[in-house]
Amino acid sequence: MLSQLLRNAGGWDRLCAAIPDRHDRYKAMSSSLLTEAAKLCVSERIDLVAAIWDSLAAEINTLPLSEDHRPELDRRLTDLEINPEAGEEWSEVRARLERGL
């Protein structure tokens, strides 16, 4: 569904343009891997997405840091060092969000 939404909104082109060389690889992949993945039942596709996500998480440190992101990350790190108590624990944020649902 996400891929269809992105396609309908022209999002794939914008997404792939932001990541060099991804657009051609996506087109080649879409005719084979995505066709095969679509044949899986919903629970199997969820398992596949989880496995792909885990593989990405394992390699996240290999991605280059964008020069556009570096100043913001530096600013946030400085803010944290100056006032480490300013933030909230994820468990507290999540609980608050779940109460609001």
C-alpha cells in the first residue's frame, strides 16, 4: 500500500532521486522481488518486512551522513550535553501517545 501511495503521489521519483542510483535498481527489483513478495500472505509479508528492517538496522552505521543533517545533529548533541534532563524517556512518550489513542 505504501508503495502504491508513493507511486500515485509521484513519491518514488522524489524518494529515488534523493538516493543516487536507487531508481534504476528499484525498477529492476520491482518486476521480480516485489512480484514474488506480493504472492506471500499478509503475515509472511510482514515477516519479510521485519527481516528487511532488521538487516537495515544492522547496517545503519554504514550510511554516510548528509551534510544537510550534520549541523542539526550537532545542534541536538550540544543541547543534550548542556541540558541532559530536558528530554523524556521513550517509554513515557509512548505511554502518553497510547493513552491518547
